Amino acid sequence: VKILYALRNGEELCVCDIAALLNVKIATASHHLRKMRDWQLLKYRNDGKLAYYSLKNSSVTDILIYSLQTLI
């Protein structure tokens, strides 16, 4: 959920940026990102050795916002 929240504005973030935001190791962030990509929540592109991730579509953001509002 934290990764989806970090990507909610439609920007691309590299794995190292996401790891830094979440205060986790790059390997941990990469593992979770790969799973979300497999679930077709995220899209990614490679730029050299870096992988950049973003949300696949706006419905993911809508679901995230709705879910967070129901928790509050």
C-alpha cells in the first residue's frame, strides 16, 4: 500500500527512490514491485540499469483512495 501511495501522483520512481521512501533495502522494494507488476498494478520501463515504476492506470489510485478513506 505504501508503494501504491508513493506512486499515486502518476510520476515514475526508480526502485532506489522507492526503497529510500519506505526505508527498506533495494532488494525488498524490488521484490514487492515485481509482485505488483505481475498482478498488473504497475508498469515499468528500463533505463540502463535502473527500472522505473508507475501505476498502470488511474483505477488503482481510485481504489487506493477509497480504501484509505474507509479506514479513517
